[in-house]
Amino acid sequence: MIHPLIALTTFLATTGLDLTPEQVAERFGTSCVDGRWAADCPALAEELEVELYGDLHQLARMNVPLDREVLQVAARANFPPLADLGLRRLGSITSNADREAVLVAIEHPSPAVRQSARRLLESADSTQAQAYTRWWRGSSRSGWDALVPDVVPMPAQIGLQDAADLRYRYFASDEHRAVFTSQLPPDALLRSIAPGAKPQSGAQVAAEAEKRRQAAENKEAAGNLLEEGLARSGLGSLAGLAKRATKQSERAEDTAAAAPAFDPVPEFPGDPAAVQYAKIERSGVGGPVLVAVGVDGSLGATVLVVQY
């Protein structure tokens, strides 16, 4: 069977490739089908997607109605402008085929494509949209810049020896957090990425976070009382010095901290105590990373959150 992109590109316009449509189909069939992945296959697929984008963009400007099957193929594309165009022209989810295409697009490396897919899911009042919304991390980029794909961090950068069996979830990650899913149970996953680590339960992490919050509030309250007392005594200049000294002391304490502290990951559904936390040391990269592992039934997987 000819790949849908080849069929669509051949149907919509004369291909801009150096090969004829028949030659493109033959080349694809010998290089990119049945699990074979020749060196030129990714480039060939990219050229086809760029060609299809040009065709669909021109037809859209002419207000030519586009078949939904064409738009579904476009929404699944790797080329960000093509995927975004397909989603915007779909406009809504009216069938299972539409939904499947949107679910592919919401995992796209491009923030703009993911956002377009999220809008369609939410407008359909989908229960699946709730899981994506709960884990969603928006991008600060906008316009054409938002079409540029995000970069997956290298395993060594985030303290992992190997991430080949983990699925990176773009929609839940950002520049300081990498989120993966796995079909391994939480205990097995934690042993595989942090052998020998002593995990903490979600209840322990929540209790420690609450202690830190209360200690910070007490310190701030004590500093305010000292400043007010000095001000009432007429030693206003000393009040300013006391405030500066307090700030310097806080910075020194932060710098002297041996390791970062855990904060609970609020996105995990269900009992927070069921989530496990651990530290992973990084060799020659920086301080340790913090990981959280738990199950999210709505995603159908074990979720690994790496904070770095």
C-alpha cells in the first residue's frame, strides 16, 4: 500500500521532488516499509510533508473544501506547519478518526501543534483532555517560534543511564522537568533508574515540605517583628541593616544546602502517599536530580517525573 502522504501529494499536485510520483512510491516501498528504515527515508518523508503543506496551504487560501481524511493525515504529520494546518482545518472532533489524529498531534514536539490539539480535545469535552490538562506544561514561545520543536534532554543531563524504554511526554515537560511514561510497575521502574536509592513516600515528602513552609513563615515573621521593633524605637537605619542581614543570611543558607529538597508533584491522581520519590546523582553534570514515580490510570502507564 502506498503511504498516505505519497498518495495525497500525488493527488493534490505534481510533486516537487526530483522523482516522479511512481518513483517516489517505489522508493518508499523499498526503503521505508515493513520496519526497514534506510538512511534516506526520514528525508524523503520530510520532503513529502513539506510538499503536501504547500498544496494544502494553497487550497486553503482558495477556500477549497478539504476532505477530512486529508486533514487527518496532515494532523499526524511530523512537519509542524502541516500538522498545525491539519488541526486548524479540522476545527472539531466529529469521528474516532479525528480523535485518533488529535491524540497523535497532542504528543507532537512542537508547542504550537500540541496547543492546537489540546483545544480540539477540550472543545469535544473529552475525558482524555482532563489527563492532558492535569499534566500540561505550556510554552513561553508564541507565533512561528512556537512551531519549532522542543528538544528532548540527553539521558546523562537528567541523571538517566538509558531512556530507550521510556516514552518522553512533551506536553508534560518543560526546561526544568522531564516527564516519561513506562509500562513497568513503579517499584520496578524506580529500581531500574535509581538502583540502590532509598525512596521516600509521598506522605514523607508532603510532611517535609510542610515543615519547610512553616519554618520559612516563622523566619519571615520573626524578621518582620525585629524590623518593626527597631522602627518603633527610632532606629530606622538599623531596621534597614537588619533586613539586609536577614536576606544575606538566607542566601548563605540556600548556598550551603547539601542537596535540593523534594516538593510533592501535584499532578499525580489518587493518593499522594502512593507516589515514590528518590534522588539520582549525576556524574560531572551538576547536583542530583529529583525523581517521582507513580501510576496515572488516565494515561494508562507509570509516570516518571525528573526535576533537574
